[in-house]
Amino acid sequence: MKQATIQLETLTCPSCMLKIEGAVKSLDGIDVDSINVAFNSSRLKVNFDEDKISVEDIEAAIDKVGYEVKKSRVKTL
């Protein structure tokens, strides 16, 4: 299991948080209980199974719903 911390460029409202959470929750390999979108810091933290999904896949899902990723950091748990 790995944890991604993704800095978001365009997080502007609580509704944005819900859209991003929904997009990430729909992905296979995501620990849905670990999803944490922090509005104040425009940051998403999520645990994922690296055998099923990559951080690039998570970034692509965020991009698909209209939000930009500024940078990502991944660490092994």
C-alpha cells in the first residue's frame, strides 16, 4: 500500500472537494476510507494499492473532472 499526497491547483470551494472525492472513490485500488481532501491546503491524501492503480491514474481522474494537479508525492506505508 502506498500513500499519495497530491497538491491541487484549482480547489476553490467545498463542492470541488466532493467532485474530487467522488472521482477518486470510483477508482479500483483506492482505500476509500483513507481519502482526505483538505480545502484549506488544497491537498488530497489517499492510500492506494500500487498493484491495481498508479498515482498517474489518480491524477488523470482528477484532471478528468476539471481540476489541475500541481505536484504529487508518494510514499510507501
